[in-house]
Amino acid sequence: MPNPQPADTIELSPDTLDQLSRASTASVATLLFKRGYHNAYVQGAMPLSADVITMVGPAYTLRYIPTRPDTDPLDAFREPDHPQRVAVEECPSGAVLVMDCRQDASAASAGSILLTRCQMRGVAGVVSDGGIRDAKGAAELDMPVFAAKPSAPTNLTKHHAVDIGLPIACGGVAIYPGDIVMGDSDGVMVIPRHLADEIANETVEMEVFESFVLEQVKGGATIRGLYPPTDPDTLTRYAKWKADRDA
């Protein structure tokens, strides 16, 4: 099968990222599931901060392979074209830097200094299925950071940066450059770029309906016939609830 269309051939609606920023990863997971995408949740990448804001942006990818002594001495970072350093300096403003560490968190994929540089450059967030060093400082950034866990060892002990801007696997999920990456307190979802507009549009109504459902449940209503709305009266009450709310 062919790869997805290149990101630069799929233009997003101006409202898509904003709509997704007001949705939840849980809603996105359900909408992707309905379309047959059952493996879109990045396993093991959780927010470093308990107060994480919703992260949304196109994926800018970096791939690591295992290190070798001849390719990853400590002075490797002196190289101006070191892919990790290049990724930090070239990840576009508004994009999400996604790092494929083969789900190996025994070493860091980045630390607070590089992550602070990403924040200063306007990067929307960072996702790694590896570790993060200086995790306390990384967690205090305004920019969301999602990773497997804190990990003190430098990436050179386990991770050799090789590719930028190519398809990767992060947390067991296929991620193509330009796919839409969304993260919140539940973790990280990946939306294939060609589906982003329609998923975003559907989240708007879905989030409103779930607010109605939650209000009903808090008022003592049963779930049966309410969620999902198999009882015709549920949609009647929902329509009235929406009209009253918007009046």
C-alpha cells in the first residue's frame, strides 16, 4: 500500500487546530475508532506536568536507533549537523516535535535545556516514547512535554539520532510528518492528517453532547438510553437543553 499523501498536499481548515484544542483525546480516540483506527494512542507517553494544557500541532519527526561506541562519543554534540540539535533548531513554530526512541526509556531523548529552546522557538509541544532528563525543569515549562518517564542518562548512552522528517513509530503508533498530534492529561493521540478536519468538526458537537450527558448523570439519570442516546427522548431533551443554553 502507498504511504499517505505528503502533508504539504493536504491543507487544513483554519478552524481545525482550534477546534481540537477545545476537545479531549478521549473524544478523538472514539471518533478514530469509528473509522477503524484502533492504534492511534501513543503508548507510554504521559504529560510531565499535572497541569498540562491541551497540545495540538502537526508532527515534526525525529528518529533514534541504538547507539554504538564509534557513532556516539560524548563529543558528538559538537557536530553542528547532529540530528537532535538540528531538530531542536528547525522544528517549526506551532509544530510538535515527536521522537521515536523505540519505547526505550532507559536513557533521555532530550533535557530541559533543549526543551526550553523548543519553547522559546514557539514549538507547540514535545512527545517522546523515551525518557526525559532534568524532568523537573521540563515539567515547569509552559510548553507541554509528554514522555515515558524521567531518565537521567544522556541520550548518547542508548539513542543515536538519525532521521528528521520521515515516518516514525512513537509509542507503537505510525506517525507521518504533518499528522496532527494532540495531547492532554490522558496522553497523546495521533490523527492522520487527511482526517483532521472532519474529526475536529465532529468533536465540537460531541463535546457539547457529553457535557449534557454529564449534567444528566450528576442529576441522577441512568446511563441506559442516555449514553449512547438510544432512547429517542434523550435527543429531544438534548435539543431543548442546547436551545436553553444558547438562548
